[in-house]
Amino acid sequence: MNAVHFGAGNIGRGFIGALLQQAGYAVTFVDVNEEVINALKSRRGYTVTIASEEQSSFQVNGVDGLNSLTEEDEVISAITNADLVTTAVGPNILPRIAPVIAKGIEKRITATPLNIIACENAIRATSTLKSYVLEHATEVPDWIGFADAAVDRIVPSVPSEDVLAVTVEPFFEWVVEAPMLVGDMILGEAKLVDELDPYLERKLFTVNTGHAAAAYAGMKQGKMRIVDAMLDRDIEEHVRGALRETSTVLVEDYGFDEDEHRQYAERIVERYKNPYLQDTVARVGRGPIRKLGPNDRLVKPAKAFARKGNPEHLVQAIVNALEFYADDDPESEQLRALIEEHGAYEAFLNVSALSEDEPLAQLVKQKLSS
């Protein structure tokens, strides 16, 4: 079985690519990072370390690499022969890779199933990718499947002399919406479900919300790493408070069992406190404009809770996000420019797409002026 994976970064290598190789796929990574691609070409493998007390590791072998900037024809050829195409490039990059995926689909000669799964931290990213592909493809036959997924694994940026080495947390979850797959799909340790929405919302409102709350509060208090932030009792309580608010939304609006979800949320908090994860608040907080979007981890649950009561901790996380800045993060620059030109409240309305009469908008306005 052959898989083409767009994105040879830490998540691509340490999470999706590793799981696919373990499931029996020959994985070809596609990326613009020449150093990483050249290393993949020459070494055909890399080491993944588990961030735990044991610090165990395993090898991912039999992989290859292609440079999407200089080897487009080879990328197209790889797609024509693939059984699976996956991505971990960031939602903003999906429009850039859609044209080459469309070309690969059009050049497939035989009607053999091909499944495409976007493994991004975004709601229904595969459906979004499909819409971009359809802008460039004259036809997408019914033997091409586009399956949405929810992915969850913390893959921090750990400095290493080895450009391919990657560290991951022990926990992972890859949930794929099975009805959208075509053919007899083998996905190894992925969890196949009939309905994805509950898992998307649970992950977004718990893992992503808590992580963002920790990062933005940590940056405000001068913390370098997420684990440092979680050692601060006030920040830990803030994160737990945010998750209590999102838990109310998930239990009341989405039907999750209260006790089971409480245990799930507690497990998430313990993951943030893993001392072997060197994840920085700057990395986790990057992209504040996207993370303050109307359907993302802060505004969406806060808007839902604001119709029930005061989402105190979520509102504080939103205000902290408006103050966030990280070097080499274009969205930090854009958000700072918006705030300097229009003020924090107007900038928030702009990026969140909220109207002033929304209860959440008024709560954020009050917090900004207090």
C-alpha cells in the first residue's frame, strides 16, 4: 500500500506518517523544507521518541520524500499510484496543495480507490480541502473518498541535532468518519466512527481550548513552556475553569455523559502537565487570529456558554489571546496591527465575526475595559 503525506513536520513524521508506516504503508512525505526532504531521501527513516519517564523510541523506516516546489511532476505521479493521501500542513496551506492533488486525481488511469484525509487542527478540514480540489479538478469520480477526521497528539518542538528526529507524547487519537471512505481501507490504529461531529467538538472544546488557555495565560505570566504554566496554581485553575465551562456545553448541548467527560477532561489536564514534553507557550499559542475565529476553540464554546451564563475563564482566555505575541508568527503581527489601528475590542469583533449584540461580545468588552 502506498501513502502520500503532505507535511513532513513534527506532526507529519511523529504522528500520521508513523501510524501509516506501522499500518503497512510505504509513505512518501511531500514538503517544501529541502533539508528535511533530502534527509528523508537519503536515510529512508527516522527515530520517534516517546515523551515519558522511560523515554522509549522506535524507528520509522521505508519512507521517502519529495519537494513540492521542485518535484511537482514526481508528486503528481506518486498520487496517481497512491491508495491514501493525508495532510498535516496547517489549514491555511490546504489551498496551496489542492491543485497538485487535483492533477494527481485526474492522471489516475485505473478506477482504483483513493482516500484523502486532511489531518489538521480544524473542523472538517477534509471537506474544506475537497472544496479547494474541486476548484481545480474537472471531475472527481466516486472512487475518490474524502473522509473527515479528528486528530489529537501533542508533538512538541524539541531541539535536536538530527533534523528528522521527533518527540511525541504517549497519548494519541485519530478518529476517521468511516462512511466517507471508499474501498477496503486499512488505517491501522485509527478509530473509525459513523458520526464524527461529537468527537470533533469534544476534542476542540477540551484539548484545544485547554491548551490555548494555558498558552495565552502562560505567555502573559512570562512562562516559557506549557508545563511551566501548568505548575502555576492560578493558571492551572484558569485552565480547569475553562474546561468546566466547555464541559457544560458538551454535556448539555452535545449529549456527552457527564462522568465520562469529566474523566476525559481530567486526563487532558494531566497531559498538559507531562514534564517530558518541552512544548512552548509560543508554539501552542501561534495563529491567534485563527484560534479566535467564530468556529474555533475559544469563541465557539464561549458563545454557546454565554447564552447560559458568564464564561468567565473563556472570556479571560480570549482577552489573553488578544495580548499574545510570538516572534515569526504572521498572525501575531496581523493581530497587533489590527489592535493598534482599531483597538482590542474592534479587532476582536473583526476576527471573531461576532456582532455587538452577542452576549459574548459584551462580556469581552467589559473584561477589556476592567
